[in-house]
Amino acid sequence: MGLSYHVKFRTSAKTKATALEAFLRTVEQEATRLGFEPTMVLNAKFDTAQQREFSKRLTHGLTIQNDRLKGVVLAAHGQFWRHDPEAGEVRVIPKHAVVLVITDTDGHEGVLGFFRYPAKLRDLNGADICETGTGESWSQDFIGGPDPRLGQLVKLFRDAGYVASEQDEFKPAVGA
């Protein structure tokens, strides 16, 4: 088991994608100043099969588990990946993302920002199967490594009110 840097980014469903994009452009400037290169801000919707496939490069999706997802589920196309019919678990595909892609000096990419998932999964007839628990808010669970520059970027998110929780396993616990 390795150490990680866990951060949950969250903001209201009412937050406009354009406002998140503007915020991430300021974070991108700091990322470039800190030596991340190349960087890119993306504001992308995932409406087509090709776009949903591309979204896999940015996120693993939101994992949800619900008894209504057990067994055979005739869900509307393009809502989730990796259905586990025994556990009733799926990975929900995001509908939209506003993210900053950063590249470290070793060429490893990281994605910081926000994904919007559907509030509900629906069957082929449009009836509700279950709620995803997101309410269509913007969110991302980010896991990073020991690069101290990540903390400097996360501070910008924290200062803007976008950090719901943070745990840095690389820093010693207070009182340790």
C-alpha cells in the first residue's frame, strides 16, 4: 500500500461551466509557473459514443451501487461502464467535464477539475432506475502523489471554496 494525496473537489450544480473554465485558466497559469508542461483546460460535453470513450482518458467514472442495478438492467445507452450484475454496481459516465490536464517532468498526466454526472440512471423507456447521488453537482475525487506542487494547485481550489475534503498522507499527522 502506497501513500496518496486525496482531494475531493465539489461545487453546486448551479455553477456555470464557463465560470469553472475561467477559474481553471488561472490555475493553469500557476501550474505553468510551477513547471507543469504541457497543460490544457478542457470544457467538454460527452454526448456521442466517441466523446464518452474519450472521457475514459480523463476519469474512471463515478461508482455507484444500488439493488436496482442487480441482474439484467436494460438501461438507456451511454450511461455507464462496467456493470457488475451481482453487486449491482456500475461506473457512471460523466455528461460534462471542465478540467485542467497537467503534465509533470516525468511525462505523467494528472487531471484536476470537475465532472458532472447525471442525477438519475434511466431504462430504455426513459423510466428512472435509480439516483446517482450527485444531483448533477460538479465533482471530482483526485488522488495524487508526493509532488509538493500539487498542494500548491489544490490551495487555489481550497481558497476558491472548491475543496470538500483533503487528506495528504505524505505529511506527518499533527502531534505525531
